[in-house]
Amino acid sequence: MSRRVVFRFRLYVADDALNSARAVINLTALCREHLPGRHEIEIVDVFRHPERALADGIFLTPTLVRLSPSPVRKIVGSLSQTSAVLEALGLEKREP
Amino acid sequence: MKRAKAPSGPTVPPAETSEVVFALIEALHATGKRLEELTAGEVDTVADRHGRPHLLRHAQEALRHTEAARQAAILNALPAHLALLDPHGRVLSVNDTWRRFADANGLRSPAYGVGLNYLEVCDRARGKGAEGAREAAEGIRAVLGGGAESFTAEYPCHSPEQERWFLLMVTPMIHEQPGGVVVVHVDVTAKRLADDRLRESEGRFRQIAENIRDVFFLHEAARERMLYVSPAYEEIWGRTCESLHARPKSWIDAVHRDDQAAIKRQFTEEVAAKPSTMEYRIVRPGGEVRWIEARTFPVRDDSGTVVRIAGLAKDITQLRQTTQELRESERRFSDLLRDVELVAVMLDREARITFCNSYLLRLTGWQQEDVLGRDWFDLFVPPELDGRKRFLATLLGDQARVACHENEILTRAGDRRLVRWNHTLLRSADGDRIGIASIGEDITEQKLAEVRIRRLTRVYAMLSGVNALIVRVRDREELFVEACRIAVEVGAFRMAWIGVVDPKTLDGRVVAWFGGDAEYVGLVRLTGREGTPESERPACRALRQAQAVICNDIATDLSLASIRKGLLEHGLRSAAYFPLTVTGRPEAVMALIAGETGVFDDEELRLLTELSCDISFAMDHIGKQERLDYLAYYDVLTGLANRTLFLERVGQYMRSAAIGRHSLALFLVDLERFRNVNESLGRAAGDALLRQVAELLTRLAGDVGLLARVGADQFAAVLPAVKAEGHVARLLEKAVTGFMEHPFRLEEAVFRISARAGVALFPEDGTDAETLLRRAEAALERAKKDGERYSFYTREMTDAVGEKLTLESRLREALEKGEFVLHYQPKVNLASGSLTGAEALIRWNDPGTGLVPPGRFIPVLEETGMIHEVGRWALHRANADTQRWRAAGLPAVRVSVNVSPLQLRSRSFIDEVRQVVDGNPDGGAGLELEITESLIMEDVRHSIASLQAIRALGVKVAIDDFGTGFSSLSYLSRLPVDTLKIDRAFVTDMTAGPEGLALVSTIISLAHSLKLTVVAEGVETEEQSRLLRLLGCNEMQGFLISKPVPAELFETRFLAQPAG
């Protein structure tokens, strides 16, 4: 049942700044590998939509927000350390 | 989870401002550093309290690097060579393309010229590109100084391998602000080459315009003047271009006076507004007129007004002339159709007449306006021929392109003409069947003449039969019965009867008849009295009036009304009644009744009257037992006619020979040593010998009526119709030999008697019987004197006959000794050139004189009948050669053998062919018989049967010498043949003119429509071969390929190495 849960992410980036670009690449790679067919990613550029960052309380980019499954979680950084990210997202224990 | 804290706002102390500022900067630095340390360099922006993001420094640097790299990438990716120059013209940097170009062209200099002054380099240039380089430097200086917005120039820069062109573009580095330039070199070689090609092709086009034989011209419509003409003008117009250019309006003067108005109109703006074509005449300075075809096209300005007329003028004088000639030839052809002595008519699909020639009108008495548009069947076809419309439908629906038949047509007056038709399907240009075209030959007279000649021949035979009868008959009854039988069996009358009248009562009855039945005979009433119901019947009238009465159409003859029905039911259509008169008094009447109408014409009547006189004479002499009268005409000893009767008969035969335009021969035969027989054996033996001679002669002649005893030991014979040259000679040979070999028996002993003959010919030697007999006597005298077995009255004749007989005996010898050989003439496929067959031709290899041409001996073979034997030999020989070649594995080509008319007529011929075919492993395949067209046509029905039998054996049949008669076309579709050989005469004529070509073309398409293979004979030139190939002829033979060659040569030259 839990395998069918859809992960919804929102990633706040600063245009194509180095860490932001890395975060996009890392996130999509991670989703493709661990959440195939059950993820949605929305990317928000803070230079274009500063009001959304303010509303969501985002002060640093890149920041990944896990919208579902609840609870909401935020991870700052380029998402380069995969195992830490997976753990933070609650996916690590599913891997053998 | 990591979180960065927002920096707190700085406070500024009032004193020690610089210290404060410095500390603030320190703090800021530290904060930024700290922030980056805190976020481990993982964060790009930090937001202030208003949510505005601020890039951290490392992120800013990364971004700058990225931007610079992108721009460099763009510059490097450009195909142009780029260099940035500083305001002094020094090279600041170059892109990758510049470097690659430098590398590839060996221009590698330290740092690719970066740091060098580009202007100085250009200024220093020497040699070929120096001038361009200085120009470039000037342009760059202008842009650098702000004096020009930009500078472009195209310049060649050829490498040793290829020609190259570059485009130099110089633009300021920053617009509206001096401070260096961008120098771009683009390789435009490809574009430049394309431009050059275009220029080149334009040049060529111009060359064409200048050299073409037609005239290009450009005309200014508004001012009626010629602006330009191409040089061909001088050739066609015979005037110089300069003269026209000097006086641009003079072009109209060259136009023919009669065409000037039209041309002026044509060259007005309105008329020329769309493309048009016109033909007009010009007059050259020498007065020569030429035809010009001009096509014009309007040339418009932007507003659409026609400002120029462009055009192309062509000299079509020759073309028009050719067209004219073609029309002339078409006209001649239709004139031919109009004037030919044949019916020509065309019908549309509804049988309406769309064309007819004057011959039809003359034949039928109609006027053209009465005929055109009318229904053919209503106007011309006799009502009893219904179903003819169906025939038209069949014709229109049929695939066959030619159809033939004979039928009667009605004239305006209601007469009938028999026409033999050839129909051809008419097709529109799209191939739809739109009607038929028919050519018809009026064969009415021809048919009548045929019938008449047939009838007259029969009547002569009848006359001769009755004469023979008269000699031997001993009583009246036999005379009557036999005369009737001869009339029906020989004379081909449907019925004959003879009735006699009692001289006292004048009543009569039929006493003899043949060809009818008793029931019919019962209808006959005969009386010599007047005023009875039967007195006006023709038989009775003939009796009473003592003259012949003719009824040429029983159906309409009033005098026979009472018995007409019975007569018609018996198929009797016309009749003639002849009184048989003894000593001036009619004692009997003879009726001759025919199954056709109109049988009794003058000629026939004359002969029949003669016949009735002969019968009357016999009645007389039988009745009165007057032997003396008989003796006046007959030789008592032999029963043959005497000199008087013979001369009378010869006279009769001469008349019919004159009518039939044939010769007649009179023979006088003299027995040798007859006197010796008489003297040594006695008169009785002499008489017996004479009787035996008479019997022998009768057997040889086949008819006692042709013989007479005209002297003690002299007999005469007449040959009423000499059939062919050589006929007489062979008859003589036969008779003389027959005489010599015949065993005459006298008093139990066998005697051989020889005879001599003298011959006179009608009409050459005499035109009356007496003269002819005297000439025969003279000829006989000479034969005696010369010691010849026979002699003609004319010595040349004797010589000719002798020569012929020598040739005959030589040919007989040749056949025995095997002096005949077969030569083979190859036939090849016209399309592929490959060998398809050969014609086997008989040659006589006379050891004395060498090869004898076939024309000299084939006719003799046919006359003597030796053709049967030689023909059989040829068939076997050709077959044996063919089988030998096949067995040797040589190509199995078809070999054709010529068949003589006599062979085809012979009953055993088919069996002979069957024997040959049965002996072959592959039957009749590979064998073909060639039969001349004229022969087949002689007796079409029999020919068809024979040809079918031959083809049933697998043997192919070819029609030889095709094209000798128009009539044959109509039979062609019915003939069971495979191949048609076009006579050499047509092949020769083919190159002589359009008619000859058309004829061959027609024959070929006709043959193809009948699914026949066509072989052209006598092909001697390449031209003939080419035309035949164009016409679709299948095969050819002739000297062009090879003359006939001996079998061995044929084998090595053509079979072992197939012609290809």
C-alpha cells in the first residue's frame, strides 16, 4: 500500500545557479531510481516568484520541500549526499 | 535540517566613522564567509526579511564564469573567423574558427596573431592580395575612428588547392562608442561559385539567343519599332540587323503587302496583351517570299501596361511546303476513292450513309443528295435480305478489322447488282467505333459471265454427246430417251422431255423424259391444233409455229399460268421448247427446263437450236432408213464422221474457241505402210486394221465426236481447246507412242503400225475449217519429207515443241540420276535478327550446263506432271535435312517447301505429307508448306479443305507471293493459314513511293489482324529492311541476308553459328 503513495516535491531554486542546478539534477535522478511512477516535482525559481518563497518560509536556495506524504519536510542544499537525503525523506529503510 | 539565520542590521556609530565602516565591512565579510561555511557551500541564495533573494558570492562567481564560457562557446561555434581589435588595431582575441583556419593554412603564428597590430599587417601586405589588404585596413580605420558604421568587402583568397572568396565585415565592438572593432571573415566561396555559375549560364543563354536559327525580337508597341532582333534575322530576312537598328520601323516593310495590315494589328498593345501565334509572309530583298511563324509575349511594366512585345519568329516555309504536299497527297487519295471504279461508301453506327463515291451513284442512278444521311438498308438493300442490320451490328462489335461478303444491292430503278464487299471498321481518333467503310466491286457481269460460260461449256458437251448418240442410235425411242438423259446429265438442265404429235389428229404426248417424275409429266398437254385451252402453252406454240419458244422466267410467263404452281414446286424456273422437224413438218417438240431464270440467251439458243436440228436429222434418217444421208456424213467402215461432218464440227468448235479466246488444234494422222497391209493381207485385213485404228483413236481422244476418217488411211482429230503450251506436244507424244506400242491384231498376228501427224492450229494457221485441214495436210507432207513423227504447219512451232520435249526427257533423266538439289534461303526475325527458318528451293544441277534457273524447268515439270514426283522428292529431302539437323542438335528452325498447284489438287498429296510427318519424332513441327496465293484462289473451297488437313498434321501453311489480287483479300480471313509472304514486287515498290509503302503497311496490318505471321520476300537493301521493321513485319528473306545456298553451306553458315 505504501508503495503506491505518491511523493510530491517542490524545489526552490535560484535560476541556474550552481547548487540549484545540481539539486534539480540530483532530485530527478533520485526520483527516477527510488520513486519511479510515483512522484511529482514542481520547481520554483525564487528570482521570479519571491512571494512564493516568502509565503512558504523559504530563505535559502536550493530548498526541497516534501509536500506529501505528510508531515511536510524541508531539505536545504544541492541534494548531493544521496543516503542522507533518502534518510531525510524517509526512504532509506525501504532499501535492503 | 540546516537553517541559516538572517543577518542582523548593522548599527553605525557617529564617531570614528571610517572605523565603523571598516568594521562593518569586516562583519559583512565574516558574515558572508560564515554563511557559506554554515551552508557548506551548498546554498546559492539567502533571502532578506522581505523575501528578496541575494546571491552568495561563490554563486555569483560561478554565474559569471558560466556566462563568459557561453559567450566564448558562441563565438567559437560561429563559422566566421572572428578577431577583436582594440582601438589601435591590435588583436585582442580570436575565435576557434580563426585558429582552425590559421592551422589549416599554415599561418600558425605565436598566439595566432594575438597582440599583433592587424592594421600594420594589412599595410605591409605585398603581392597579389596587397591592394585588397590595404582596402581592408582603410575600412577598419574608418570604423575605428567612428567615421563609418561598418565596413564590408569581398576579396579572393585562393589556396593552392582551390579558389576561395571571403567577405570581410568590420563592426564597432560597442556601438556609438569608439573602443575597438570586431573583424569577421566569412567564407563565401560557395555563394560566389553559385553566382559565377549563374553568370555563366546567363552568358550561355545569350549565346544561344545569338546562335539559334529562330529570331528573338523585342518590339516597342507604342512606337511601332523593333528594339532588338537576334542575328538569325539576317539569315531569314536577308537583311542586316544594323539596317533594322538604324531604321527600327522598317521591319514592317519586309512583310508581304497582303499581310501588313494584319501584322500591324497584331502588334498593337491591345492585341498583343496576351501570348499569340501568327503566320505571315515576308519578302526578301531578292523578291523571294518566306513564311514566318511568330509567337509573341507581352512584357509589362509595374502598372501592368504592355510596354514591349517579345517574340520568337521562325522560318516555316519548308514546313508549310511539306504540309501542303501532304494535303495534296491526301487529296489525291480521296480523289482516288472518288474516281475509282469501285463502290466506296461509309456508314455511321446507325447505318446512315456518311460518304459515297460517284461510282455508287452511277451504278444505282441516285444523286448524292438523295443518298447522304439516308439509311443504307432502306435505300440499297433488297427487302428479303433482312438481318443485314444485324450484320452491321456484328461488324461494329467484332474485333476483326476486315470483313467481306457478297450481296445484291438495289438500283434506283429496282434492278439488282451483285457486289463483293470489303468492310473495314472506322474508328475515331480516340479509338471508338464510329462506323464502317466499305469498298465494293460490282461483280454482276462477272458472275453472269461465269455462269454463262459454265452453261455454254455444258451445252457444247451436250451437243457433242448427242452427236455421238446420233451415230450409233438405231431407233427413235432410244434417240429420245438418250437425248433427254444427255440434256440433264451433261447439259445440266433440271429436266428434259420430248413429246411427239400424231400427224393425223395433231394431238401429242410425252414419249421420253429425264430428270422429272411421272406426276409432272402428266401435267404436260401437247397439241398441234389451234384454239384449245392448251394451244397457247409454249410447247404447243413451238410445234405450231415451227420455231423455238423461250420462257426465261416461268414465274411471270402468262402462257404457263395454269401449270406454273406445279413447275415452281418442282424447282423449275425457265424453259425452252424446240420443234423437231422432219422434212419441214414439226413432228415432235423437245423441252429443256432449267432451275434458274434467264438461262436462255442468244448464244445458248443458237447451240440448242443446232442440237434440235441434229436430233431432227437423226429422227429423219432413222425414220426413213435413209442410209444414203447417213453415208453423206459418216464413214460406214469405222462409224467415224467423214470429212464433211468433221469440217462442220471443226467449224463449230472454232466458233466456240473464238468466243472462249483459246486455241484449237487439228491433227491429220497418216498410217504408215497401210498399203502394204492391204496388199499383203488383203482388203478385209485392211478394213479390220482401220476399224482397230478408229477404236484406238477413239480411246485416245476420249470422244468419238472429235474424230473422222478423211482418207483411205488418213484420220483427223480435233482438240477443241488447247489448254497450255505443251499440251499439244504431249498429246502427240502420247498418241505416237501409243500407236507404236499398240498391238494391232490381224489374222491372229500382232502388228505394230506407226503413224505420222500434221498439226495446224487455230487461229494462227487458219480461221476456217477447210483451210485448217489443208494446213494440217501440208504439215503432214513435211513430216513425211523430213522423216519426223509429226510436224506443225509453222516450223518454229515444231522447233519449239521439239526443244520442249528434249527438255522434258532431260528432266526425266535428271530426276532418275538425282540431279535435283535443294538450296536453302534463310529467313530472319526482323526485330531480333535471329534465324527463324529457311525456304527450300529446288535447283537442277545439270552436269552439262551447271545450275539451271528454276524458271526454266519448273513450268515444264508442271506441264508434264513430273512436278508430283519432283515435289514429293523435295518434301522428303527437306524433311530429311531438317531431321538430320535436329538430330545433330542444331537449332530447330522451320523449313518451308513450295507446293505446286498440281500437287495440292492431287488427292494423294495429303497422304504423302502425312507419311513424311508420321516418320518424324516431332511430327509436323518444323515443316511448312508454301502455296501461292493464286493457286489457293483457283478453288477456294477445295483449298480450304486441303489446308485444314495439312494443318491438322501440325504442318504450318504459308501463302506465297501474297498481294497479287484484290479479290484474294476477301478470302484471306477464311483461309486456314499461318504465314503470309509478301511478294517481292511489293517490297521493291515499297521504297519507290508512298503508295507502295502504304500497300505493304496495309498488308502487314491486315495479316496481323488475322493473326498471321508476315514474311517479306526479296529484301535486298537495308532501307527495305528498316521500313519493314518499322511496319512491324515479322520476318524477312532475301539477298540482304543471303541468297539460297546449298544445304551444307546453310548448315555451317547459319545453323552452326546462328545469325545474331
